[in-house]
Amino acid sequence: MIPGNGKPVEEDVKATAHYSTLKRIAKEHYTVEEATIDNGARGYTAHSGEGQKIVVMKIPGEDVNVLHTLIHEMSHARLEHLYRNIPRGIAESEAELSTYIVGAHFGFDFKEDSSAYMKGWLDHAKAGGSEFGKENIDRVMNNARWLINEISAKI
């Protein structure tokens, strides 16, 4: 165990390897930056001069968190949320469900964070008259499958 961390070193090592692999994959398609983010978010996806830019906040010793954030932000980019006219709650839920599925496939437990995050955004979407339906599930599954296949091929 890492002193004060409370989790096995193996999990950090695995998260670091998966993060590095996914970051290389993301850089093949998008601009990727590690930066301090002041608004309380762990990451974001934005327009850049070359398409989409993914920014994640990488804090030393938080390997699982930055992996979670990169999967989430890459899902936003791959699902083209910047270019689609969908409610933010639906977009956030698509990205987070993708993150949960990809994380679970590789043995990371994002259940607690992902379920709370999705509940909040789905409640927000529902209050605005939007529903998360089969089309959203299909998009999530296709995105998660692509990410899993890409990571698996390069890890």
C-alpha cells in the first residue's frame, strides 16, 4: 500500500498504465492537455483550432481519478456532444455511463461516483422534459466497445 492512500499499489500501477494508453489513443484524434482547472471540474472538452480539445486535471497520486476523467471526457468527444443539440443532462449521462462500462471492463469500480453523477444529471434532464432512451444506450454501448477495443489492443 502507498502510505496514506489506502489502496493497493497494483491498482495505481494499473490505472497509470491504462491512463497512459488512453491518453496516447486520445492524442491520435484530439488535442489533449493536463492542466489546473479552477471551476471545480476535473476535466472538460472544448473546441480547438484543430477540432476538439480534452483537458484533464492530473493530481499526483490520484491515478484512478484521472483515468475516470479521461474516459469521461474522451466519451464526450467521441459522442460529439459539442456538435449535437442534446440536453446537457443527457450528454453527461452518456459520457458517464460509457465511463462506468469501460472502467468495469478493466476492473475499476466507478459505481458509487458514476451512479450519483448520472442520477443528478438524469433528474436534471427529466425535469427539462428529456428522457434517456434506447438511442442513448446504443450510442453508449458503441462508444464503450470502441474504447475497450482500442485500449485492449494497445495496453
